[in-house]
Amino acid sequence: MVYVSATEVVGANEWSIDVSGSSVATGQFSDTFVKKVAGPKEWSASITSWDQGDDSILFDAAAAVAEVAVLIYPYRTVAGNYYSGNAIFSISTSGGTGSGVTVSASLEGDDTLTQTGFA
């Protein structure tokens, strides 16, 4: 299940989360190998949804002039396990005469992505 601004994206059928880190080289000129220190992390995500024709949740998130809250529950039956954070949304819509219409959202994480549960 995926929630955007506390509203479920009913047609959501795929999602992904990517977390990447940065590093800073700290080695001395005489070092044989580069030494690195971990820097800040950043996250991004994507959501793909069937266009239900009557909801504009993802469009409204993309049109917002501020970051938007997102909750992703990987397992419908385990309400205590989820990812949460604020993100800036971009969307694209696609479809054809022989297929359903889908909305794809790309999320650029703003600050921390929290992982809750997953014991």
C-alpha cells in the first residue's frame, strides 16, 4: 500500500526505493590506496499506479509547491512495517488504445527516509 499526503493511492501496483551514499576521499598523497569517509545519504523512490480516472493524488503531489509526505507499506498484512518520508514528486502518464492508463511518479527524497518495524 502506498499513501501520499495520508491518502491511499488505490491503483498503486509497483514501487521502489533507492538509498545511496556519498563519500569523501581523505587519504594522504603518500597513501597507496584512497581512504574514504562516509558522507550524507540521499533517497529516491518511484510509484507506478493504474489511473483510476477519478483520483488525482499523484498529480496533486507533483503540482504541490512543497515536499509531500509519503508512506510505503511493503506488506498489506503487516501494518507495523513501513517506510516514511517527505519527497518532491514528478509524474508522467502513459497509455494506449489497447492498454490501461498508468501514472508513474518519481520521488526525490527531502531529508530522512525512516524505516519502521521490520524486526
